Amino acid sequence: MTGAIPPVHLVRQYDTHRLILSKYTESVLTRIAGDDDSHLRDLFELDFATNDRLHAENGLLPGIGYHELVFGVPNYRVINAAFTHAHPLGSRFNGPDRGAWYAAFELETAQGEVAFHKATEYAEIGRFEDSVTYDDYLADFSASFHDLRGEALDPRSYVACQELAQRLLDLGSLGVVYSSVRRAGGTCVACFRPALVGNVRKHHRYRFTWSGDPVPTIS
């Protein structure tokens, strides 16, 4: 990947796929509290004290401003969470202080991306034995993104991409569209602006099962 600013192209793509672990889209607090309303209130107060999305929605997170988040639209919490719960080391096109909405044009590409990253976690402990479910959230895009399709992205390091993403963000970029590193022929988008993640809705749920091999079965 070169250091030049990539060209900007209109991306109009509907039904993009973002797979999110099901455990993150369901409130465990209600299950813990049971029928005890006072206990539930205490749990939500504790959650607020440690929840970056809630901090950002109240103007308390430095990486993204309250004015950039979305409210009053279906699944707005899911959208905001993508930008406020960044990985501690960042991801391909974002640092640790501000997330992005990553999605794939094709379901198979989204599955390939999450399978790779989950398998990397299992490789660190040397055990590929697990079964987890992901919810597929569809979203529509119609925006001018910086176009990196065809660029060779480093499959082992995010450093160059993160540096480019920060430069683009400082220039007011809306996001990037790029070729998937984990599935040949696949296309991904990293949207930098919550307001551009349109018509988010939950689609199907998929189970990924690892049975001793880095490649899972998906049902």
C-alpha cells in the first residue's frame, strides 16, 4: 500500500453484512437480575460506569463526540457500539480510541473475516474447540468513500492502514472501501461516520463450530 491519498468513489451498496457475537447483542443484565427491579437498576448503574458506548452517548469519551453518534433509529445502540467499543490495539482502519463500522458486501466474506480473527484467538491458546453464534446485521450505504480496492494490504500488520485511516479521518473522510484480506474476491467497507450506517436490521444467526481445526463449520 502506498502513502498516497486514495481516490474517492461513490459506494452504493445495500444489504452489507456485519457479524456480531450474539452475546454482545443481548442484555445479560436482565438475565442476571431476574425479577428484582432494584437489583437491575444497580446493575445498569454499574454497567454505565464501565460502558464506553454509554460514556460516549453522554459526551464522556474523547475518541468520538456525542454529536457524531446516532439516536432514535432502529438498532442505534448497535451502531454506536461499533464506534465506541474499539479493540485495545485497534483494527485495520481504526486505532484504540475510536472504532468504525466494518461490513462486507458478501456474507461469505463477513464469515471469512470473523472466522479468521476468532481462529487467531484460539491459536494463542492452542485450542480450536468452541461453538459460538453470530448475528448478521445488514446495513445500506450510499456515500463517497476512499477507494483502496486493488491495493495490497498487509495480512499480518495493521500499522500502515491505521496510519492512513487517521490521515483520512483528519481530512474528513467518510470511510474506505477495500478488498478483503481474508477472502479472495471479497469486498469490505470501513465506515468512519455513524450517521452513514443506514437501515440497520438484524438478519440471520449463524453458528461457528471449531472441532480441532482452525477452519470452523458454519450452520
